[in-house]
Amino acid sequence: MGTSFGSRTLLAICGALVVLLAALAAVQYRWSTRVAVADVQREKEHLDSAASLFASEFNGIAAQAMQFLQNDAHAALQSGERLTGVPKLIGALYYLDVPAKGERQVRRLTAEGLFAPSPLPEWIPVPRCAPLVIEDPPLLVAPIYDIATTESHGDIGDHFLKTFRWRADRCFVAGIDQTYLRDALFPQLIRQSFGETAAAEYDFAVVSLNAPSHTLYGAPVRADLRKPFLSIGANLPWLPKAPFGTSAPGGSAVLIQRVESVVTKGPPDLHGAGIWELQVAHKGLPLTAAFERIRRRDLLLSLGVELLLVAAILFLVIAARRMQRLADQKMRFVAGVSHELRTPVSAIAMLSRNQADGLVAGAEKVMQYGELIHQQSRRLNEMVEQTLQYAGIHSGLRRPAKNEIDLGGLIQEAVDARREELAHSGFEVEIALSRDLPPVLGDAKLLRTAFDNLLDNALKYAGGGRWIRVSAGHAAPDKEVHISVEDRGAGIDPADQAEIFEPFCRGKAAV
């Protein structure tokens, strides 16, 4: 046996589902907030890691350039041989010998790879050499080391002393190729560190820490992340793998390294956090605001889905109640139709039985009985026809036709078909049809059925007025034809008027 749920049970279930959806929405809101915060933190950590990789890679390239200057360039300068393999980071390269007293010597690396005498460019503001970097224009300054080695021999072992002395009067000055930085190196390092698609989500810029308005790459941004770079550790020449000379058998060798530096005051050197800064900014909105917008969008989508679920639940409730109401109305309709059919059938059966039993005598009585049987048969036929029409339309087997109809003739035909019945019942019939009634498109049979129903209702419920008025007029501005059937009965109960066009609906006063 199936279990039927009442309206209260159905409403209780739906209410519980709505409460659960509301609780789910609240939990989802809190969860989305936490997820958004975690996503922002994770993205910042990813950007910081990528920026650290960027700085490390660039610092390594700069350190290699400094080592090239102190080793390869120095060796080529001393030997007079051709210098090859110059790093792409280095543009113009100069050797400076600027003693405190005496003549200044400047040499420039030519296109042939040789150092040739040259005047000191105005863009090299270096009164004395020191391990430093010049920011505007960006220059690398590599000091020249004087290396002195002394040996001493004793009973306890051999001592070797190697001294590195930074000279404040001799250095290499290398101009950093800004075109190479802007067009090749920075974009390459960004792709390697942040990923190939990072440029679609983020804007990148490189600025000077001491002069933020000086942009070396990109456009000024509202940075979500800042990472200093261009920092090079102390780069002394490599120590020998073994002490100089050979120690006495059974003795020990001790290598002592002494570093002596002379540094002039001036711009910052390359040791420390860095002199340039990489700035990363999310496109359009700051990083936190962008993730908040994504969170709100996802939250709105989820709330929209939940609202759709609530709407679906309400729709199901309304549909279920409507179906239940239609089922009840259908049962009442079947009962009403059965009652309507029983009346003419009973009348026909009774009249025919009287004639068969010989209770009807005389021509006038036979004619009267025959007319009554004809009326009841016609009424029965109309009811069966209406029922079949209704069933055909609602089942989709019969579609209403769209033919041109003469409304005036159709209304007159419907009234004439019932005129004798109306006159026999004592009704006064008035017909007021406008002369300018236009033809309309529709199904003549269905319209005739509607007129017959209206006239039948007037016959049933006109009460003691015994008056019916049928009128039709044309409303030209609205392109409509208004048809009315009026009587002097009690009318339709206001409580039933909203359901006039509902299927299977019958008023409380229906008979």
C-alpha cells in the first residue's frame, strides 16, 4: 500500500529542506572566506618563492659577470690578447687606472676584443675605484687585486702567506646593457621563475631602490610583492688547491690568507639585499581584492544554485498541491457530468417507457412526448459532444482550427437553436449585435459549444428574471470583439470567480 502525504507533512518536509539549505549557505560562506584567505596566502608564498628564484638567477648572472671581469678581462689586459666570450649583460667595458697622484689611464674594450686607450666617458663618475655599483647609468665596478705571496720555513713547518689587496686606483667599469635587460633577460627570467602564463595575470616592473621613479623594466605598478636583487657576495680570487712549494718530509704546511681592502665613500656596494627591486602586481585589482572578487563570484553562483533548489522545492510543492486540487476537481467534474448525463437518460427512459406501456394516448400527447424525447436526446448529444471535444483538446489528439468565422451568424444560430426551448421556459431573449462585427479566426465548433454553455447556464441560473440578453461589439482600438450573455440571476459567487477558467472547476451553487 502506498502512503499518501498530507499538505502539512509536505510543507514540513519542504520547510526542513529550506532550513538545511540555509544552514548549508551559512557554512559555505564561512568556508569560502577561509578558503579565500588560504588561497591569497598560498599565492603570496608562490610569488615570493618565484621572486626569490628570479633574484637568485639574476644575482648569479651578475656574479658571473664580475668574475669574468676580475679573471678573464684582467688576464687579457695583462697579456694583450684578444678578449672573447664577453657576457651579454656587459655593454661597454673600460679599464681605469686612476692613481691619487699621477696621470690617469683609461682603456676601452674595442669591437676586436682588445683594450685601447680612450678618454674617460662623462657617464663614469668614478674618482677612485672601489667595489661598488653605480645606478645611473647602471654600471658594474670590479676592483683589481694585488696578490702578494711570501714563504717562510721553520722547524715546525712551512708557512705561506698570500695577501689580496683591493686597489682603490685600478678597476674595470662595465656598463650594463639596458636593452638586453629590458628585451631579453628580464622577460626570460620572469618566464622561468613565474611560469609562461604569469604575464597574463600579473604586471612586472624593475625599479631602483634608491630612486623608485627610475624604472628599468615595465611600467610603474601598485606592487603586491617587492623583492630586492642585484646583490653579489665578496668575490675573492680562488685559493690554490695546495700550498705553494713542497713542505719538508714529515712537516706541515699552513696557509694564511689576509684580505686588505681600501674602499672610498660613495654609492652603495653590491653586498646586501640589493640595489634594484622587482615589483609584482596583480592585473586590474590588488591580489587580495582579486581573490575576494573570485570568492564573491563563486559564493553568488553557489547561492544562485541553492536559490534554484529552493525555487524547485517550492515549485514541486505548488505543482503537487495543484495536481491534488485538479484530481479533486476532476472527480467532481466526473460526478457532475454523470449527474448531467443521468438526467436526460432518465427522462428519455421514462418517456419511452410510458409510450411503450400505452400510457400516452392521443396525437397531441404523442407529439408532446416525442418533442420532450427529442429535446433530451439533443441535450444528451451536446453533453457527449462537449465531453469528447474537451478530452480531444487536452489529450492533444484534436487541435483547435483557425478558420474565418462570422460571429454574428454563429451567435444567431446558437440562439435560434434554443429559441423554442427558451420560449417554452418563458424567457425573453434580446439580441444586440453590432453591425461592424469583423470576422475572426477560430474554431467554429468550439465557439458554438461555448455559446451553448453560456445559454445553458442562463437557462439554469437566471432565476425568476426569465430574461437573457446576448450582445457582441467591436473594440477597434484594442482589435477585440466583446461577446456577453447576461441574465438576472444571482451571478457567480465572488469566491468562485478566480477559478472560472480552471479545468474541472464547478461553483458551489452548480446543479
